Amino acid sequence: MKNDFLKNWDTQLKKGLLPLFVLQVIQTKDRYGYELIEELKATAGFDVTESTIYPLLVRLMNEGLLTAKWVEQVSGIPRKYYALTKEGAKKFKEMKQSMKQIITKLPA
């Protein structure tokens, strides 16, 4: 029972933090979906699927935090690259600051 609680808590925590980490990864360079999924796994330990990441990317674009553009590839299959907007960079900084404030309230 306790393991289920921690597992569920961890899942919900990561779900809540996913937008922050997506913005963090995209701020370093424009990314396409699969590349973003792989980078989230490698740097933050997030095991995210396409069915999770693409709706989130759409929401972030609708909020004005990301833009997207199609880029032709040598293989002939275009990729949609996502980039941070100025508003996205501003919100990312605010989100990081909020996260730091929350963490500092935890007792040592």
C-alpha cells in the first residue's frame, strides 16, 4: 500500500513538473518531439510518451510559450521543431523561481 502511494505521488509530481522541464529542455535549443522525449528521459528521468508530450506542446503553444515550425529533412520526412518564445522564456524563469521558493520551505 505504501509503495502504491509513493508511486502515485511520484507520478503526479512529475506530471506537474513536466511543463517546467519541457521549457527547460527547449530553451537550450529548438527540439522536435521525439528528441524532446529522449532529452527529458536522459536529463530529468522523465519517461514520457508521445500521447503525453504532444498535447502538452499544443497547450504550451496555445499559451504563447512556444512556437513551432516544420523543417524538411534529408530523409524527406519533415520534423516539427518547437522553440521558446520571449513570453515562454519569461514564464520559465518565473516557474523556476516559484519552484525554488517551494523547495526552500521544506525543512532540512
